[in-house]
Amino acid sequence: MSEQLLLIFEIIGTVAFAFSGAMVGLSRKMDIFGVTVLGIVTAVGGGVIRDIVLGLTPPATFKNPVYISVAIAVSIILFIPSVRRFLFKKQNAFDKAMLFMDSVGLGIFTAVGVETACIAEHRNLFLLVFVGMITGIGGGVLRDVLSGNTPYIFVKHFYASASLIGALVFIVLWKIFGQSAATLGCAFSVTVLRLLAAKFRWSLPKAAEDF
């Protein structure tokens, strides 16, 4: 995938995750600063962790301000009273918007994470999968911790599992069809898995409540 297309892909993921982060901040009745911080952390947190793990310093977020700028813009737009009222008018609509945007962000950033590791010429399978997962779930974990919620990866359907499967899909497709197909296939598979898991209530076994 060309650098320009990769940038567009990352911007879409940034918008999706900034949306989910800002929405959590709004649901927790935070002020505009808190909402914006959650939007930024959710959007760029996973990428920062990814770059540190790969030894790419300073992280891309700090070399190119476009990611943080987009996250700030999305957060401020969502904070506008008329936009807030529209989004929270119906709880069902809020839940669906959160699910969709979080799923898209997870898919895109899982794919971007593995692709970044490949571009950096890392070929260790465990590292590729780990970097893909941490890029996908890192921002969401930071968002949930900062907002006082139990992280999605511990309680919600397929989350980290979808990212793990998507990273493996990337590696398989990359070897057969090349990098662009692998990136798109990974993002698509993670997003679809998350949405299907929510629809059909797929989840991993949980600890019994009566032990």
C-alpha cells in the first residue's frame, strides 16, 4: 500500500477511534478538555505504544501532527451541544454508533500495526501479531482506564480476539497476495468479526460468578 493510501487509511481509523473516545467522555459527563483528551488518547494511544515497541522514536504521532489534529477536531465537533443532543437522543443509536466506530477503528489499526512492523522489516510472527493487537486495542484500553470503565478487552464479546485473528489474516494474505490486499483484508475481517460478535453475542468463556 502506498504511503498516501496508508495515510488515508490511518486518518479514517483516527476519526473512528477519536469518535469512540469522545463519546465515552460525553457519556461520563466530562468537560471539553476531558472529552478531547479521551478522543486523542483513544485515537493515537495504540500507535504510540506500537512505535515504542518497534523502536520507532519519536512515535509517528509526534512527528506528524495531523493525527492529533484530526482527533481534536472530531472531539470538539462532538462536544457541540446540538451534536451531543442528536447523538444521545436515543440510547440504541448511541450504542450502535459506538459499536460501529470502535469496530472500524480496531480493524484499521490492527492492520496498520502489522503493516508498520512489516515495513520496519520485522519478520518474527509473535512480534507481528503482538504489534497488530496492541495497535488495535491500546487506545481503547487507555480510554477505558482513564474513564473509569473496565477495558473492553476483558468483558466485551470478541475484541482482542478479533484483533488477533485479523493479524493472522494479514500475515497469511501478505504471503499470498501482497501488502495492500493483506491490509484491506485484515481491517475488513476484524471489523466484520466485531460486528458479528455483537449481533450474535459471541464471547469467550467467563469465570463463574458462584465460585
